[in-house]
Amino acid sequence: MPSIIAIINGKGGVGKTTTSVNLSAALADKKKVLLVDADPQGSATWWVERGGTNMGFDLAQETEPTLLSSLHKIEGYELAVVDTPPALRSEALEVVVSVADYLILPTPPAPMDLAVLIETLREAIAPVGVAHRVLLTRVDSRSRKEA
């Protein structure tokens, strides 16, 4: 029975897929990992298939909410990392959040992105109460002095 880490944000283009693929590869050094591409756009699948080499984890493309609700029943994996669609009112996203053990919310530190992040927290996460953390993406290292 794998632990489930879902990468979510109601906005597209914030780094969910990049985070999902790289986190899966990093965790695969120590754990048996399944990356689940639950985004109908299939970006994680596209990137992994073009990698050309074994990335150390397995990949499944699944957008069906009924099957996503059974992620904990998958055998043979210690972790399942789920790349989610950028749609707050998606049934697939709701199901993944409800079965996840932990959520990572990638976002660039820009006002519009942060506004959607707050909406994601209020609408998708607060009602369920899943443990979560925000991951800042696309941070310019030259701006460290401004923080």
C-alpha cells in the first residue's frame, strides 16, 4: 500500500509536472515509486517517454476518478506521486486530494499565481485537511536579498 503524494494547484503552468517528474526521480533512489499522470493533457507522460532512459520509477497515465480513488490499493510501490490537472472543480482532483497522504503545492511567487494558490487552499485542501506544503518555483536566485 503506497503513501500518496499529490502535486496540486488550480492554475496551469506553475510547475506541477516538473515537480512531479523530478520528485519521482529523486525518491526512486530509495523507494519503489509510481508516477501517476492524472492530468488529461498527459504532460508527465510526454516528458517521461521522451527521457529515453530509465528514470528509476514507473509511470501510469490515469484520469478516471473511480480508479484514482483506489491508489492506496496498488501493490508493489512504496510511494505514488500524482501529477494533477489544473482544474479546481475537477472530479479527478477532488478524488486525488481525498486519498492523498500529503500535498505539495508548487507556485511561482507572482501575485496572480499566489491568488490562485490561496483559492486552491480554500476550496480543495481546507475542507479535507490533508497535510500540505507550498513549494516556490521559478524563483530568481538573484532575488534572494529581497526575501
